[in-house]
Amino acid sequence: MTTKSRLLSFIIPVKDEQSTLEVLAKNIINIVKNLGHNFKAEIIFIDDGSKDRSWEVMCNLVALHDNVSAIRFRKNFGKAIALEAGFRHAAGEIVFTMDADLQDDPSEIPKFIEALDSGFDLVSGWKKHRHDPISKTLPSRIFNKITAFTTGIVLHDFNCGFKCYRREVVDSIHLYGEMHRYTPVLANDFGYRIGEVEVLHHPRQHGKSKYGFERYIRGFIDLLTVLATTRWMNKPGHLFGGLGIASGIFGGSILAYLTIIWLGGVRPIGNRPFFFLGILLCILSVQMISLGIIAEFFIKSSNSNNVDRFIREKSKNLNPYS
């Protein structure tokens, strides 16, 4: 009895990493080969606007290995777009994402596969012992604490680029902006099971980091976007209506208070800033509730909501016409 081969796709965004690509590709190929004949690998490099010889090195690797391919962007579009391009071109039933700087260790690949086979749909790496300066590790820890608290997903390292996905997960999510940090959040929104494994993290030996403190600012902005889209995408009326009702209650309470003191003889109230705040909040309330209702109309009339992406499995006897 023959066992079906499992194809592993490795998506690797590249920005000026000419010195590391050959070693990384060799290590991945050797690790997958050691997994046994049931596993095969494809490696997809995405050149995200490199200015060194990275593209030339990639082309040489493509010529040498039939399981290596490369995509070249016209300019630097960012890691999320690079991963999105890799997701759309990957053919494997299991998809890995890795950084190209050799700080991620391919020897951890079996650990990810074992975690997937135990029942998880997305497994994120945790660089518990991180070899980076405190200027990177401290903001990252704060960012991870806030993200875990606001999303309810208990992960230690949302920023880790070393992740592993089932095929259906990458088919369900779409990345842009700084969303690559939030793939566990996006996957969790569809009901996929999220796991985490500790991974080795090596000191950077070649090149320099492409990220600065500003990435955390962009990341927090995208966190707000993720929270809004995952929690209220299909019920915008709850979001805007809730804000509108809260605004209306606050504004109405202010106006009620001013009315009471006016009836008690404390006059005038028309020139008080509190009076204008109450009116403003009541107007805002009507606008927010109206916006929520209009958004619900759009949701109802939209045909883009494909429910198949929410379905985990179907029974064999399910009527396809029901």
C-alpha cells in the first residue's frame, strides 16, 4: 500500500539577502529529504524590491533545483503582499512561511508538522530566546501582550515569521498592509485552531534588519482594522449602533441634567460648553445608528459572502442541492 506524498510549500520573502539564500534553500531541501520519501518540498522566493544580487541568486537556484521558484516584485511592497503572492502560488497541502535571514532554523520543520498533525490548523513559532537587541525585543513584547489581550488569542509571539498553515487556511485569508502579523487572528475568525511551538532563533550573521520602530505604529493601526473586520464584519450594525447608542445616552444625560438645573432656576444654559457637547453627542448618535443601518443594507444585498469558507467539513450523505 503506497502512502500519498505530502507537498510542503515554503514561502520566503526576500529583501537584500543575497548571502543567505543558497544556504537556506539547501537546509530546507535536506531537512525535508530527511523527513522521508512521503514528503516533498517546493520553495518559493519572493523578491520584494531587493537592490543587491538577491534576484540573481534566486535565478541560479531555480536553474539548479526543479522544486525552487521565484517571484520578483517591481518594487518593495512589504512583507504582507509578498506572503499573499506566495499563498496564491503555493501548491502544497502544508504551507510554511520563513524569513530569509537564517535566523529561522529549518531543523524545526518536523516540530511544526507534528503540531499540525495533532489537530492544529495554524502553528506559529515562538522565539522564546531571542537574539536581538532590546530596542527590538522590548517593543515586540509590549506589542504581543497588547495583541494577545485585545484579540483573546494566547500567543507569545505574533511577530514571528516562522509559521505553518494547512492549505485551507491560506485559501481563506488575504493579506495587505501589516496584516502578516495577524494571520492567527484572521484564521481564528474562521474557526481554525491556532497553536504555538518554541523555535530556535539564531543571531543575524548577514545583512541588517529591514524593520524599525515605525512598524509597530503601523502594526497597531492594523490591529484596530483586524479587530473591526473580524468581530463586526458581518454585523456592522452592532458596532456603529452600539457606538451610536452610547453616544446618545451620554448626550441625552447631559441635556437632561441641563434641563433639570434650568427648571431649578439656574439660567442661562445656552452658552455652556456642556450644552453644545450634549447636542453634538446626540447628533453623532443619530449619524452612527444611521450608518450602522446603511452598512447592514450593504451586507444584506451583497452576494460576496461565501459561506463555504466557514465550513470545516461535510458529511458524505449531505444533499448538494440543499
